[in-house]
Amino acid sequence: MPPVNSSAPSVLDLAPVVPVVVVDELGDAVPLARALVAGGLPAIEVTLRTPVALDAIRAICAEVPGAVVGAGTVLSARHVADSVGAGARFLVSPGWTESLLAAMAGSGVPFLPGVSTASEVVALLERGVSEMKFFPAEAAGGTAYLKSLGGPLPQARFCPTGGITSGTAPAYLALENVGCVGGSWMLPADAVAAKDWARVESLAREAAALAQV
């Protein structure tokens, strides 16, 4: 695996809350991102779950000043190359393999490989990776599990994602080994379907304020 670029900025320090976005309609990408940035959430993870995801990343990069857009659900070296080529400034995966980790480490952008067990955390620490996505956060043990990992593995830092809500996010953010949380509660399906970007902006502002709680 290529050496981890320790000079790359940390994904965990971009923003306390990272919206996890699934873009079904390309036309939604820019106004949705503008609403999130206006609400105080500049770091946006666009998941590679739809055919328009890469085009959405390109559009946001080109048209939304202040947005720091990354790619999520990164599952292969091809995903890594395509995402960085589209302008992604960080990468997030739900898990990792040796080949995927090597591709992310060689990408030139910061990345968060996914973990859900202590053994996976130790394996990444052995490879020089100390910042990770904890997924699926709620199903894998939530705040109690992450707090337990902090004792024997204090050098590991996490972005928990999966099942987190506005009600549970503050408890995650209060943990010493959590740098940020990922979630989509500020993007309710009915608001996106109605293209109610004012509501998305309002919910984003509420999410951004959770870091101050």
C-alpha cells in the first residue's frame, strides 16, 4: 500500500456534521448543495449509489462555492479514480479491502475507510490509518461501542454514520474519539421530492448548531 499522506487535510475536521447525499435527479444536485452550504454544512458526501452521482459531484464542484464535496460508497479502485477525476475532495467507504485501501491511499485526497469491529480498527492502525468511518454506527453498537474503543485504541478517530439522527448526534459528537458524524436527517425525502430547499437549509442550520450543544 502507498504511504498514507499525512499532510492531507483531515476529513474529520471539515465540519462536525457531514450530510450523506443520494442524488437521484441531477438537477437537484446544485440547489441541494447550495442549501446545505447556506445552512452551515459545507462538507457534502455524495454517495455513488445512483447513475448521476459522478455528474452531481462535478456540478457541485463547478457551481457551489464553499462546498467541499466528496464521494461516498466508494467500493473499488475504479470508484476512487472516477471520483477524484470528477473533483471529489475526499473519499468514504463502508468497509475496506487491501486493494481498496491502497487505491484510496494513493489517491492524493483524504479518505475514511469503514470499520465496525476492533480488529478492523487495529488492522488499519497497523497500516498507518488512524481516521475511519464507523459504520453502521447505531447497528454496530453506537456511542457505547465507540466509547469502549477509546480506552485501548485512543489513537483512532471516527466519523460514525448509519442511523444517526438529530437526537443522537450530540452524544456522538461529545465523544473524544469522534471528529464528526455523517447522516441524512437534514435531507428528508419529502422535502427533496418537493424541492423545498428552504426547508433543507433550515434543517442544515439546525444540524450545524448541534456541534455547539
